[in-house]
Amino acid sequence: MLLLIQSVLMDLLEELISAARCEMEADCLLEGAEIVNTLSGELYRADVAVHKGRVVGFDCCSAGVVLDLKGAVLSPGFVDGHVHIESAMVTVPEYARAVVPRGTTTVVIDPHEIANVLGIEGIRYMLDSSRNLPLNVYAMLPSCVPATDMETSGAVLGADALSGLIKDKRVLGLAEMMNYPGVIFRDPEVLKKIKLAEEKLIDGHAPKLTGRDLSAYVSAGIRSDHECSSLEEAEEKLRLGMYIMIREGSAAKNLLDILPLVTPLNAGQFLFVSDDRHPADILQEGHIDFMVRTAVSHGLDPILAIRIASLNAARYFGLRNLGAIAPGYRADIVVLDGLDSLKAVEVIKDGKLVAKECHLTAPLISFPSPKGASMKIKILDAGSFAFKSEHSLARIIGIISGQIITKSLSLPPKVDNSWVVADTQRDILKMAVVERHKATGNIGLGLVQGFGLQAGAMATSVAHDSHNIVTVGVSEEDMLTAVLKVKEMGGGLVVANEGQITSSLALPIAGLLSEKSMLEVADGIRQCTKSAQDLGCDLKDPFMTLSFLSLPVIPELKLTDKGLVDVTKFKFVPLFMENA
Amino acid sequence: MLLLIQSVLMDLLEELISAARCEMEADCLLEGAEIVNTLSGELYRADVAVHKGRVVGFDCCSAGVVLDLKGAVLSPGFVDGHVHIESAMVTVPEYARAVVPRGTTTVVIDPHEIANVLGIEGIRYMLDSSRNLPLNVYAMLPSCVPATDMETSGAVLGADALSGLIKDKRVLGLAEMMNYPGVIFRDPEVLKKIKLAEEKLIDGHAPKLTGRDLSAYVSAGIRSDHECSSLEEAEEKLRLGMYIMIREGSAAKNLLDILPLVTPLNAGQFLFVSDDRHPADILQEGHIDFMVRTAVSHGLDPILAIRIASLNAARYFGLRNLGAIAPGYRADIVVLDGLDSLKAVEVIKDGKLVAKECHLTAPLISFPSPKGASMKIKILDAGSFAFKSEHSLARIIGIISGQIITKSLSLPPKVDNSWVVADTQRDILKMAVVERHKATGNIGLGLVQGFGLQAGAMATSVAHDSHNIVTVGVSEEDMLTAVLKVKEMGGGLVVANEGQITSSLALPIAGLLSEKSMLEVADGIRQCTKSAQDLGCDLKDPFMTLSFLSLPVIPELKLTDKGLVDVTKFKFVPLFMENA
């Protein structure tokens, strides 16, 4: 078998050499365009010969297919250096359908969310379902599953669990090391993970870390960061040798803040990444192509922008055949209408035309979803969300519109016959987090201000990072209706009112991903959002807000299935304030 | 055992983090200098904390040793991306003694010459003797041993022979693929070697290759070239994605020709290499430091020059902890007196001061030389070099002063009683190549014009690429005396006259390397050269000229142990011209 593989590869090598010398017809010729040469830093006219998916030269005699590309500019395919595909709520094939026509031909995924639900099986599913696509998919192994032990996750992935995957050829290292206290205070399990990835790469995630602590973090071998939100932060990290992954996600947007730092002398240290980007943003604005356009419209040299969007990530990740249009490189090429508008009009993957006018033309092979229910919940009834007042003042989560941090408020809740109830006048709603991985029966109960719902309830199984079911509502019956609908669908987004489901979007894969297209998912989210807004919610993106209410690593006050967390103190606190 | 190694490494990791946070005293603080930050492209004041050989930060509280470096500029240690240490005729430790004080802290060697003599054992010797030095030594495996079958070499290294070494951590790939016809015409053994190195790197060596053939060569995965001798050649190779290793050796000097091509936008694709650099040049001019100074004095931005001399090679070879002064990087640092004169005044290797004022201060551990004689010669006498005239005209090698190419001349040799003898009036001398690897008894006989010797003979066992013994002389007796002295010394350089040895330099390691210091070797070469010149030789470097007379891949006419080679036709030709 090994012999057979070697002989096939040998044939490929011979064919490439032979086609480059015009001893045989090349598969394809891209004729008439200008190419962005990310290696020499130039733009010039060149006809690109492609054979067996590789660029073989620029002086082709004859080709099986000739594509007339006069007037166009060819760029190497774009690379997203750090992305959680789960944030797009679609499968990898459907993600490819959306981003490939926009010029992205390679993504380095961090399957952190699905790993929190399904563990190693989730990572394997993402890797397996991403084969044979017109998109190169590499993975970094989630380093922090779970992010904390303050919520119940579907899996706990220690270094030993990850060790079985680290040698996979498509696994490039360890993903965003969010547990920076674990690094700088030398948690043995964290160091073990770092050791595991020593021969590969370790991505960082260290918002606001600075000075000696940052030096310590970098000294541990962590060589990138995508959390820079200011020029000064990026500058310090750049000087310490980190690759700066400039992020333009849906919630976190850093491109315009970081861009002024980029110069021709330091540009090699920058990458473009999307991190978390929602369906509507990908469909409306774009993906890495959007970052290229935005950067150029703000003054960055287009050749540098394209290099940052392609070659730099390839170099950082050691992907030697990606990021340039040159002999031996994979023929992953974006056909741009020009360097002014920088719009992808066609996309060529491994030498084949796979997308045209923003649509994937290549067939997609679908992949079976992971088996087994991911909604394991102990029997619930409306009483599950009922609780009595213990003291006059309660700790209430205060929403800040458009942000994922919250305030910790102290307010007297509305009480009806000693039972705490929602108070629509003061916009204090009931909230619950229902554990769904192990049917522990854990239900975290709390109160939240800022959703604006006047009736009904909403629920979601997308709830960072452990993705239990989080619900907010005016009526406990509607909260139950919504949660049971989430369970019935195997996960998803739900709005309920007066015992009826108003809107829903099923996310049956791990409770995180739809099996539908990104367009359908975007439409589903839009409908659920509208239903919530119809019930009085005045948040722009209520389900995104909801999905971060249970993340106990983001200040100030969060609710998990285990209870209320004061994130500034990293400890559980009672809902009611005893000394009030 | 594995557990133990892991635990030791874990301790290192913990220590680095701890020292970076100033929880413990750092080993060393480099205080008061400016640093060249090759990553951010800046120069600024910074105190560098070093612990356990690594940089850990720039904000140190206390350190065991404080070096006051006020007024100095710190650069990352220089990297020579392609060097045959054999050309310096010293062992690796002695090479380190010479180049480390000049700022070179890493070399990527191609042990091509010693491999031609000793095969795998020679490569292993170079790797083994380069451990525990104040110099990082990595190797590329010689790809073309022997370069041709037109001479007898000491070893034949096919892909199978190399496969045992390719996984060695210090082996970075396959060295200069000189056999470009083998690549583009798809010689199975050549493709097998390329396949072997597929996961690592393959360096190129393709002088003047252009157009489709160059594309074919690059398509095979060959990603660098150090043979560019013109701007146009370098530009074409750069556009095809090759890393351009700018070479400044002793014979081949390309720096000033290629330099105008370098811009901030493409500088990432350039490296500095020495390839073949002789003792006197290293000692008098310098090594990579010389290239940096020369480039800067010709207008290159010093920060770019330093980046090319350090980070670029590290990036090309995937050496993630080299090429920058940043946390986690090895503390291999050159203390320069400033960016104007760019002279190394001190060198720090793995955090320790190892050289000061051009002298190595660190102790060197010597390494035992390879065992076994490398001069296996069948019994010779003066008659071994005698031959009769067969026709009136002979093919005579015509020396071109200062070059390694020769002319093929047709001249009537001087004949005495039907025996061909030297003719000092017309400067036609006798020449022989004596096979010395297998005692085959092969002796190639010929004539050469241009040495100018009026008496005596010279001989050397440094004779590219197979390193048989080559001798040129007026007197056959002196040729014998010289060759026997080479044999007696186990290899080396000899000048003989009237039966006496005038000068000699022993090179007992594989007939290529001395056991002495570079200074002593340079002195030995100078003496041998002077002796040859005293006998009338008017060549500047007669032993270098001599060492290329048997290399049958450089035009036009060469002599090997197998006979006279017409290199333009790649075939053996008779000494005498039948139709004349």
C-alpha cells in the first residue's frame, strides 16, 4: 500500500515537471490576467499554467482548458488563520459554499465549541467532514475545553486526550491558549498541553496581557495573538515576536484599530482572521476578502493586503505550497475584478473553477452528522424555573447593548406571594441555564435586565463555552416551552409566546450547527430575532447577547448551570444578597 | 527515560516563565544597548533578560550576571544558509572558533565534499563533531554524491543511503540539487531523493537555468537557489518563488550583482550564504558579517541587512527559535559596535559570552577524527606519469586565471624520444589524477597550460568533487614525490622540487580537513602558494585552480582518474587528436 502511494506521488511529480516543460498538455491555462506575486511583491501580466492542481509555470504551449481572464487580477486564495466555524452555525461543507466564492480557499479552524459539546468526537467530525471540499481545512486543537470548571461541559480535554490528534497532518498545533493565568502560573496540565504541541504551533489569546506577564506567556512558546484591540497592545506583542492576527469578527472588530501599525518592514508578522463571524456578516460583507477591501480602502497597499491575507498565514503555519501563485504551489486562486474593488468574481481551487459570481459551482459532498443525542436533559416542568425570594436585594445581570461583558446590578426583584417573578416594567426577566450534556438536572437560576421582552421567552443551545441551554423570559411556561423545543430539535434557537413557538431554528449537530445552507440559517436567525423584537426585545442581536450570558470568563456577572458567577472574583455568589 | 526528558523540559519551560515574570533571578542581563528587532523592523533601547539560554523579556528585576553594553547594538546571531565547511579546510570546532567571533551562530552545512570521500560516515562525522559547540549546526544532505560517474568517488549515496539520515532533527532536507538535468529529465533516482525530502526542504543549485526548465525544476519542489550571478537571473527565480541565497564565497561572489534587487517588499525571500569560503577570506574579511557590512555600505538598510542575515534563514529553514531577540528565542546575540561599522565586538551564544574582540573565549571540545586511511593508492613510481606521443596534436587544458572553467586547447606537446615531456618554454606541464579511494590503480594523464611552473611539481587531495589526488609538474619525479607526500600525510597540499618537499599542509581528515586552527591552515596554504610561486607559478591561488581541474561538470576540458573529459559533450576524449 505504501509502495502504491509512493508510486502515485512519483507520477504526480513526473507529471508536474513534464507539464512545466511543455512536454505534455497542461490541464488548464489562466490567460490574460495580471497576477499578484506575493513573493516578489509585484503585479504583472502572466499566463498561469496549471496541471494536476498545481501551478507549473507561465509559458504554456497548450492546455486542455483555457480560461480567458483578460482584465482580471489573480490573487492567491485567501487564508483565514483562526476561525470557529461553529459561529457560522453551518457544517463545514456549507461553510465552504459560503466562503469559497468570496475567495477563501484555506481555513485554520479551532473547533473549540463543538469540542466543548462532543469532545474528541467533535474535533474528528470537523476534520472528517472537511475532506474533499474546495477548501483546505486545517485545525488547531482546542486548548481550553472546558474554559473553566464553573459550568458543566460535554467534555474535558486534557493533554492526554489531545495527544491522539496532535500528529494528524492537518492538525497544526494548539489553538488559542485562553488560559493565560494557567500559563503564567504554570498549571501542570496547561504546561503539558504546551509540551504536547512543542513541535507544532501554539496560538495565543491574551487580551490586554502586558509587561512581564506577556513576556512570560510568549516565553512559553506562544507565538500569535488575535485579541489585540488597540494599536499599543498590538505594538507590544509585535515587538515581543508574536504574529498579530488582525481580527474582524461579528462581535469583535479590530481591523481599523490595528491597521495603522502595519508597514512594509513589519507586514510579515500580520495575518487576517475572522475568529467568530456570523452568517449574515459573511453573506453581506464577506470574509477575508472583506478585510482585504477594508484595509485597502483605508490606505494599505493592495499587494501587502493580499500578502497578509494569503502568504503570511501560509508561512506562519508552515504550509509551504500555499499563499502564492508560483510553480509547485497549489493552484488556489482568486480571480479579482481589479485591485480597486477587490471583488472575487471567480475562484479556482486546485486548478478547477469552483465558484463564479459569488456562487459555488463545484458539487459539495455532504457528510453524515454525528450520531447520538446531544440534548440530555432531566425531566423539566415550569416549576423548574421557579424560585422564592430569600432577601430583598438580588444580584442581577445587567446587559450592555452590543457587548458581551455585563454589569452586576443589585436590585430588588418583583415578588409574588414569595415567588420571584419577571417584572416587565423594570425589564427584569427570569433566566435559567439548563445543563444538557449529562442530564445532571443542574439548572442555574437568575435574573437579567436589558432584554426588553414584554412577553414570552427565548432559548438557545448556543451558549458559550459549554453550550448548555440558556433561556430568558417573562413567563416560566414559555421558558419551558422554548427549552423543550430546543430539546426536541436537538438544539437551536427558539422564541415562544403564550405556549406557542413563534420562531425557531434547528441546530441539530451538537446543538450548534444546522444542516442547512448559510443563507437558510441567516434567514432563520433573522426570523428568530424579529420574533424576539416583536415581543419587545430592543437588542440588535438578542441571541448573540443570550449566548454569552453563561460564559463565566467574561466580566462581570454570569449564570451557568452551576449557579451565578462573579467573574471579577472568579467565584460563585448567591442570587440574593444576604446583608442587604 | 522519555518521562525523564519530558520532566527536564517541563522544568525548563517553568523556569523560563518564572524568570520572565521576575519570580526568580534571571541568569543574565544585557544592559544598556539598542536592539535590532528583526520582527518589528525597529531599532530601540532595551535591556535583554536571558535565562537558561533563552531570551525571556525586557524588564528584568535582577540577574546573576549583568553585562554593561552601553553604546552597542544587539543583533540576532547571523545564519549562514548554505556552507561547505570543507572549503575552510578545518574541523567544525575550528570553524566555529573562526566564525563565531564574527557573529555567526548558526550554519546550515552541506557536507558534500566529505560525503564524496567518506559517504554516510562523513556526514555523520560532521554532525557528530558539531555537537556542544557555541555554534548551531544543521545539515542538508548532499544530493549529488558523486556529481557524475566520470570520476571515481569514495562513495555513492543514493536515496536509500540517505534515508537513514533524513529524519535526524538536525537534518533539514536535501542540499543543492546540482543535477538539474536529472530533475527536469526525471531521473528515477533523483526523483526518489526529492520524494525522500518532500516533508523537509530541498535546496536548489541551478546556474543559468531559465524559462520552462526552471519552472519544471521549481515545480519539483525545489525552493531556493544560491547560484544567481546576475540581477536578471535572480529576478526570474524570485518571481518563481525561490528563496534567493545571495552568495559571497571566495571564488563565486554575487552580493553586489544581486543586491540592487532587494526591496523592503521582497526582502523576505533573500538569505546570505558563503557556500565556499577559504580560510584567508574568513580571517581577513569575515563571514556573514562581511556580507552585512558590504550590503549596508552599498546602500541596504542595516535592519533589512541584519534580517536577511538572521531571521530570513531561520524562517526558510523553519528554525522557530532563531533569528530574533524576543522571548522564547535562543539568546544567540551579536554585540555590534554600531550600525555604521557593524563589527562584532562580542558574541553571546545561548546566553553566554563566547567571543570577545574577534576571539573565541568559550572552550572548544575537540572530536576524534574519523578512523581509517583515506589514501588508498596502488603502488606508484615515476613511470606512472609517463606516456608516449600518439599523434602530433594533443588536447591540452588551458587555465583561465582566476576562473574554474578551462579552455580546451589543441597543441603539439614536446616529445623526447617518443615520450611526452613538460615544456616550460610554452608552459605546457604534465598532469595526473591518481585515484585514492579504492586503490583501483586508475591514473588519468594529461597536459595543462597556464601554471607557469619552471621546475618541480605540486599536488593536492582537495580536488572537486571526488577528491582524488591531482598533480601538475615539470618533473615526473617531483610529481611522484608530491603525490607520495600527500599519501603519507593522509591528504593535503604539497610542493616538491628536486626530490625535496618545499612546502606542505597536511589535511588528514578525509584528505580534506586539517586538525589545526584556521589561522594555521591559512598560513600553510600561504606557504604552499608561495613555494609554487617561487617555482614560477604566476597564478594567484594555484591550489584552488588545481582543485578544480578534475571537476568534470565545469567546462570545457577536465581530467579525472578515468581520463580526459570534454565537458561540453559530457564524454571522455583521447588525449591525442587522431585526425590531426
